[in-house]
Amino acid sequence: MTRRERGERLLATAPLRFPAACYAMNRTIHNLISLAAMALSLCAQTLAQQTQQHATSTEPAKVALLELAAAAFERMPMDPHGKNRGRGQMEVVDACFEAGLLDLGLRIGDSILDWRRGLAHARYALACEQQGVTCDIERHLEIARREVDALRASDNEQAWRAERILAAVARVRLARGETAKFADVSQHVTAAEGSGIQADAAMRMPAEAFDRWLEQADAVLGSQAFDPIQATLQSCAELYGRFYADADKRAQLERRVVSGYDKLPLQVRLKLLVAIGRAAAEAGDAAKTLEICGHADRVLAKANWRPEDRVSALADVAVLFWRGGDARRAKEQIDAAAVLYAEHCSSILDIYRSAPLRALAEAAAATSDPSRAMEFWRRAVEAGVANPNSRPRADDFAATCVSFVRAKVAPDATLWERLQEIARGLGSPW
């Protein structure tokens, strides 16, 4: 369920630094440009693009589910729901790209009626680069550029929208080794939107640059600037998998993820722990996976979260226990999360009731309990129509369709019929 993606000139006369004042003042990611430049320069002889073989999915359920999810938003009126419509469509587009259904994602993305159409084209170009699919990169990036120009020309523009598009464009330029173009684009992206750029640059650096990179990372962790710190810890989690076979590097990265910044919100820390736990599991290291589960349990013990958030967190950690070989603990964790949900369901706002059930369904599916998973999905579908308005119904409906795709599970015949019935019923009042 996770993917790892593998950066102008090396500054040879002095070590690169992360100036804290720069982060505090304008939070731009000029340091990320330097990191990527270092990676590009040092691995100039070995920078040949590493791509994953792209296999177009022939499983009809995936396509049908994602098309159904997209159709739910296409029926939503732009006035006054344009923002919700575009955001929902983009989530489906991202799910298509994640599933390897690039043409479907592009088709859905091209139908978006707001700025996210440009974002969809930029992310399509990025997905093609990452998955080794040939496409007209420049055409798609030109569509993205025109959307950025339109956003900048708007009197009501919020800068993060253009930055989000530019972040995807920068990652494409980085992946293609286009140093000057990368530097030109990435200078306009702040740390809040640039975490993916930093992670990509880190994954492309040569192993011999690791110590230097770590010095820079520590400077960021001491800067007290949240967005750069979070981006750096996300890069640490990415590098954890890349350098897993190197016990020393792995230990240094793990220490920073576990306790690198004591003010990091617990939900963010838990996500990072789950990420390195998955890397340990993928490396076949059951003992380390369970050790990281212990760190996650301690985070959960300190957290005072809403029931729906705790249920989802318990489900994520349950899967880690399973992958670490502790099937009993995994089942107990899912059971405990299900009980917690049942006890607090009536107090959870109706628009938030479906998400924890989806998390439980995915956890049950991942722990080889398909019948229980289907029951959780069935309950999630019904919880998603508790609100009388179609806008929140469409949000939950699409999220449940995407949940099936990400879990690589198709709904049974009864549930599939119910999904189609709900889709047909979406309409006024929105």
C-alpha cells in the first residue's frame, strides 16, 4: 500500500546548510533545491531513471469502482459545491494513479472544472515518470503551467494552490534530471507543499552523501519550524526503507523518526511510525516490525483523540502486528477498535462515522479475514448515507469505492448492487 520514488551543481567549497532563519521568515525550500542539486551532481553517472514496469490493470472491478466514485462528484452542482466537487474528483484521480490506472485518472482529471485540472495533469506526468509510461510530458506540464498563471492572475488566489501544482511539476523535472528547470520551478514552492520534493531528492542521493544529508536534517530538526521538520521526518521514513540493509544508517533514521522532534503532533508521529513499520515488514524483519509496533502503542497510549480517529489508528497498527507475525495481537487490536466504535458510534457526527469503518474493513482484509472485512464495508456504506444531504453522501460513497480499490478487494454482489443504488440516488438536496 506504499510506494517509494527515487536530484544545478554541487556546492563543493562548503557544506550545505538548512538556515533556521530562512525557514522562520519565508519557509521556502531553497534547501531542497540544494539537496536535489547535490543528488543530481553526485550521481551524474548513475542517474538513469529507475522505473517500475507499468502493468495496466485488467480487473474490471477497479475501473468500475473508480468510475462510480468519479460519477458521484460529476453530478454535484458547481454552485455552491464547486470546491467540494473538485477536491473529491482529485482524490479519485490520485487513487487511479496509485492503482496504475493512469489513463482513467487523466480522463477524470481532465473533466475537473477548477484549478485541480492543472494539478491532475501535473500528477499524471509525474505518475508516468514514476511508472515508466511514455506520455507527452511537456503537453501536460504546459496545461499545469497555464493553470498556475490563471491562479496567480486571480485577485482571490491563495498561494498554496499554485504551489501544489508547481510541487508536482518540480518532482517531474527532478525525476527527469532537468536541473535548471527543477531549480526554476521549486524556488516557488514553500516547505508546506514541498515535502514530496524533499523525499524524492533524498531517495535519489548517492549513499556516500548520507552523512552530509543527515547533518542538514538535524539542522532542520533544531529549527523549530514545523513544516520543514515534518517534511524532513517524512524523508527519513522514506530513506529508512532505502537503507534498511545498512543497520547503522537505519538506526540513525529510526531514532529521528521516533524522537526527532518532541513537539510533533502524535497523529503525525504515528503515521511516520507506521511508514517505517511497513518498511521493516517489507524487508522481512518481523522482530523490528513488532518493535516499531511497541513505539506506536506508546503513542496511542498518550493520545487523547476522538473515537473515530483512535479507531482508524488502531486499525493501522493492527496490520503492522499482523505483518510482524503477531496474528493474535492484530486480531485483538481490530476487536478492540470495533468495540470502541460501537461504544461511541452514537456520539460521532454522522459525516465521520464511515471513515473508521473503512479503516477496520481494510485492516480485516489485510489480516486475511475477508468476510469480516466485507461486513465492515457494508456498515461503512450504510453509515455513509446517514446524512440526508447528497454532498456528504457523495464524499463517503467515493471514499468507500476507493477503499475497495486500495485494499484490492471487490465488493460482493449484494454490496455492489447497493453501491449502484446509492449512486443513482444522489441528487437534490445536496
